Amino acid sequence: MPQSAESRQALRVALWVLAVVAFIVAGALITRTLFANYTTDLSAPGGTFWDFRDASYYSVRATLDGLIPYDVDRYFAAYPVGQEFPILPPTYLLLHSPFQLLDLTAASLVMLGLNVIGIVLLSVWSLSLGRYRLSPLLVLVVSTLVIVSTGGRNLLITGQASLFFVGGTYLALTARGLAAGSVGVFATLIKPGFGLPVTLLVAAAGRNRRAVIGAVAAVFASLVLMIPFVIRAGGFAPIIDILLDNAAYSASTKWIALETTTARTDIAATIAVVFDVAPPRIAEILLGSAVIGGSAIVLFARRSALSHRHYGDAAVVLVSLATVTGIYHSFYDLVILVLPAILLSRRDFANGSQPPWLRMAMLGAVLVASFNPFKVDTVARVLPDSFRLVEILGPGLTGVSLIVAIALAAVAVWRLPAQVTGHLVSTDSG
């Protein structure tokens, strides 16, 4: 065997060893964090599988027991939960209903396993969409990076189903067929925090039919599944009162209220953290509308180019960033940045239409948001008397990075040609 071939083989073996060691270390760190965060204190937010227990497991149990999980008082009285079941469509309950075949502990472990498998599948899919040559080593490296990222780490700890909605977002944006794209839109609308911006932005980018079909199907399914709750409440007026009370309670919780939260990624929360001033509710709505509406205008202006496979990368990056920046999201939803990071790592991003400095600046901002090492709880232990610094280094730095990234992504989309012909990426544009 020639020396060069032997050197390449030795390098490949070394890379494999490093990748496997890194994966094991990442798994060990996540496992340690899971056990360290495990608590039976129902009032302590952020505990292991805390979100899965309250939003995904006992909410379905309440439904099967004949209760209305949106009824905050009755939900707290009937089940050992530490937070309310927020106003999510009944399709969310249907999605998580299979876990009722197991007890809470077993269901939580299954959800953990599904999320780990999902991270690997998301890595494979993202690399494929990013036009990388797939190899076990590359998949292992990317999967490990996702696991230790801010989004992946928080996803595994909380037991959230964000990967399902991220997958729907990618499908809605990249599927060539109308049916697959519509399914993607439908999947995102199971959690409106994803579905509302994604549906609007997918339509703005020229995929009108898939946006309409997916939205109509999601609304119809939710209305049908809502009927039992209307009957249990005694009519439309009582169920509306329950939902309004639920919304008011959710807005006042310390992990959502702008005055106290350190767990949000949207622009309003970032401003609240960095400047230590919580914008009023109307300002929060206007800020989010500006991000999503501005993104929609830019996408609409370049919809001709974005309907073509060579330029569609830019739409994926902008829509992903607008989704987690314009509307309420938490750190576990940052797994949506996996595909944007992979696309931006390519020199031929958006058909090579962007200058290198712009592409690298976007990639840098996305990576800072994805791998910000400053966790609020960790820094607070080291600097117990410097909570303002804790906030700025933690959610503040992450949020500012997202704002910088989306501003640059909007510039990148605007730089695309206004009219392009040939090489359609979808069959439902127009």
C-alpha cells in the first residue's frame, strides 16, 4: 500500500476514534445532566422531562379521563404537574397519545430514545439536503454536535417534540411535491409557534398551494378534535372562557413573562434581557410582526428565485431564523438551526450568489446561537452576584446572535435575482 494511502487510512481511523470518543463523552454529559436535573419538585422548572410530563403526558391522560386539559385549575388539582397545558391544538394531544400505553417513567425514556434517534435522522436528512456525501463518520460527527448544542441538550432534558416540528418545517420548504409539502405545513401547525410563521413564510416564498392545503387540513382536524372539549365544557362560551383563562395564566408564568424569563429566543425577550426593560405586550406583538412580516416581504419579492433549487437554500435559512426569532420559542427549538448551519457551510450556498464574508458572518452568528456555552444556571453558580452578566452572556448573547443572523439572511435573500427560469424546486409555486 502506498504511503499516501496508508496516511489517509491512519487519518480516517484517528477521526473515527475521535468521533466515537466525542459521541460517548457527549452521551455521558447528557446522561449526567439528566440525572442531575431530575427532581420531584413540581414547582421547579427545567427538571428532567419536565415539559414532557406536563405538556405531553398528563395532558393526554386528562383527555382520556374525561377532563379538559386546558382548564388550569382542574388540571393542577387532578395531576402531579408543575405547569399548565398551554393552548395547543388537539392534534398535539393526538400526536402524543401513544405514550399512554406506558407509565410516565417508561414513556419519558422512550421519548428520550426517540429524540436521540431523531437527532441522528435529522443529521442525515440535513446533510443530504446540504448536498454532502453521506458517510457514517460525518453523520456521527454532526449528530454529536447537535446533541451537545444548546437546542439538542435542552431537547433531551425536557423531552420536547421539537424535532417533529423542525422536520415539518424542512419538508414544507424543501419538498418538491405538493402532497409532501402540504404534510410538512400540517405537521408544523400541530404546534402553532412553528406553524403560524412557517405557513405564512412558505406562502410568501411562492409555495402558495401547499401552505393553503396544509393550513386548511390542520384547522379542520383541530376543529373536529375540539368537539369533545366543547361538549364537556357545556358549549362554546364556556370553552372560550377556559381558553382565555389559560392564556392569561400562561402569560404570567415566570418562564414566559418578559419580566422574568431567561428561556426565550424571540426578539422581544432578547430586548428585555439585554436592556433589562420588558417591552409592553403591544410592543412584543409589533416586534414579532416586524420580524415575520419583514421576512415575508423579502421572500415574496424574490419568490421567483426561491422556487428554484439553486437558490432555495436562502429561504430555508431565513424561514428557520424568523420562526425562532419572531415568535415565542425556547432553547430546545434551536435544533431548527441544524440545516441552516449545514447549508451555510457550503461555498456554493444559494448557488454561490453571496459574497464569502456574508455567508461566513451568517454561519458564525448561527453557530454562536447554537453553541453558546454560557448557561444561566452554570454562570450563576460561578458569578452568584452578577445576574445581569449571567443574563447577557446566556440568553442575551444567543438572542443577539439570532437577530444578527436573521438580518444577514434577509440581505442574502434580497441579493438573489428577481427573476429566474428553469430548475424548479417545487411543483406548487405561483
